[in-house]
Amino acid sequence: MRNVKKGAFISYVRESECVFGLPPFPKINYSIRCHEGINVHRMFESFYITHSSGMYYSFNCANCLDCMFSFNLRGKHNMIGNLQLPKDRYLELKKKLTSEIADELEKKKRARSISDIAMMAAREKDSEGDIRRIPTLPAPPGVEKAFSDTMKVVLGQGRQPIAGFVPYLQERTLPIMKVKGRFSTPTFTTGFPIVKGIPPQCLCTLEEAMKQDKPILSEKELSLPLARMEALVSGKAAFTLDFVDGACRDYVDVSQVIESSEVYSSWDATSSQRSACCDGIIQSKYVFGGSWRQLDSEFCVKSCDITNCKRCFEIDSCTNCSGCYFSHNLEGCEECILCSNAKGLHYAVLNQQVGKEEYARIKKLMLDYVNAELDKKKACSRSIFELSGAKGKK
């Protein structure tokens, strides 16, 4: 977490206040059990929402205010079941529905999730059909050049094409697949726990979802009990894990793109450029093969959960570091190899500062080994998580 006040049961949340039960999410306040988006307030069980507030059980909405059971909307307010209501009528129904949600929470200590609602419409006989892990398409030219440039900066040798290194770069990343969706076209599904259970037959592409913005509940159905309303919504709503918001260009096989360009084969890219094969690329550029969050970083390869790092390879849980290799849990370190659980190291190997000349000698040996592995296998047998042997073998 970073800059979070009054939160619990959260992970990778930043710049937020009064948040509970959240996976990675930036700039969210006074919210419970939400997933994916940015700059939102007062939300409950709402996924893929940006620049909105007062959202309950909603999915794929942007610039919206006070909506419940609403899907695939832009710039709407006072909506229930995608049905526009006068403000006083909306507030009346909101009071009734939130009271029922509160009663369910009090009685069962949980409420049905938006993913649960999506799954209610699935039928056991429905099959998943063809499943392909991304990438399914070639990388944009800008990504190809960025990959070669990054490998040269980090490892001393540029490499192309990226396609040959994709299995290596993605070996630790969140599985993102393309499946045949509700309308028989390929669409995204992910291995992220909170949404991975949504069946393919409930999913569609963003373009298809945006055509499904018509009312899904009638005025008469708005008076139904919460459980009955959830069942009706399940059978009619369109769900998509394909999300694009803001000015974006040259992105290929990226499930969520917000204000980003030249990104490839990743789960989430937010305010980022020229990167590929990562989980969350956040305010970063020239990062490849990153698992979990790559925040405020550049020119990093095969890193895990890093913040403000530069020119690094195979590092994990590091902050404010540069030129580090095969290292874990470092802060404010520069030019380190095989270091862990330390702060402020410079020209260090195994946590011992060895001086610039000796460090350069050892670094060359290390880079020669890594590049020889990449030449031969398009992969490196050792990682920060597997230093003692090649994939567990001595």
C-alpha cells in the first residue's frame, strides 16, 4: 500500500482512504469490495469503474454518479438497471436496496458479489471452448524497439523479436486468456481471483458491451426484492474484462488500458508506455516481464513488486533502487548483485560493498552468464526466486 488511510483487507491500494476488501486499486475512497478502475468514491461491489461515485453493483462505467445495477454506461446518473430515474425516485429505491444489502451483511456476514451475480446466468452444460493465453497477436513496432532498447540498457545486449522471449517474460505473470465469449467473439478472461470465476459465456468484448447499455430492468421490476432483482440482472447484463479509458494507442492484447500507449500482452497498463508482458504497469515505461505492480519504474526486466526502480533485472520487493540484479527487499540501493533485506548499499555483492572496480568485474561475469542463457534458451534458468538451481535442479 502507499498513502492509504483507514483501510483493512486490502492489497496494492494507493492514494486512498476508508477502503475495505480491495485488490489493487488507486485513488478510491469510502468503498468496499471493488475491483479495477481509478478515481472513484462511495462504491460497493462495483468493478471496472473510473471517475465515478455512488456506484453499487455496477460494471464497466465511467464518469457516472449514483447508479445501481448499472452496466456499460458513460456519463450517466440516477440509474438503476440502466434505467434513468428522477432523483427522488432513485433515492427512494436506493434506500430500500441498501437496507436489504445491509440486512444481508448483518445476517450472513457477506453479500453476493457482482461476480456471483454474473455466474448466476451460467449453465452447467455451457463449455469454455477455445482458450488461448495472450499474446494472440504480434507486438506493435514501438514495443519491439522498446524491448530491444531495454535489454541493451539492463543486460548490455539488445534482443529482438520479443515473441521468442514471451514465455520467459510471462512465466510469473497473471494468466490472461482469450476465450469465445457471449457473442462468439474472442474476449478476455483473467486468472485474478475476484473475477476468474465469471464463465466465458457471460463475457464479451468492450465494443460489444458498449452496445448493451439499454435498460435491463423495467420500472415494475425496480420494486422487486434484492435477490429477485439480482437474478434478473444476471440474465440480461453484459460483462466485460476488456477496459479502455482515456487517451490510449498502440496497445495489443492488454486487458485494461488507462491513459497508456505502446503496451503489449499484459493485464493492466495505467499511465504507462512502451512495456509488455507484465501484470500492473503503473506510471512506468520500458518494463518487461514484471509480476505484480511495476510502479514509477523504468528499464526493468523480470521484476516483482517494485516502486521507483531503474535499470534492474530479477529483483523483488524493492524501492528506490537502480542497477540491481537478483536482489530482494532493497531500499535506496545502487549497483547491487545478490543482495537482500538492506538499505543504502552501493557497489555491493551478497550485501558486502566491494568497491566500483571489483563490482564491475563481478557484474561482467554475471551478465555474461545471463546473456549466454538468453542466447541459448531465450530464458535464464535462475531467478530471484530460484537462485540455487535451474528450476529446482542443481
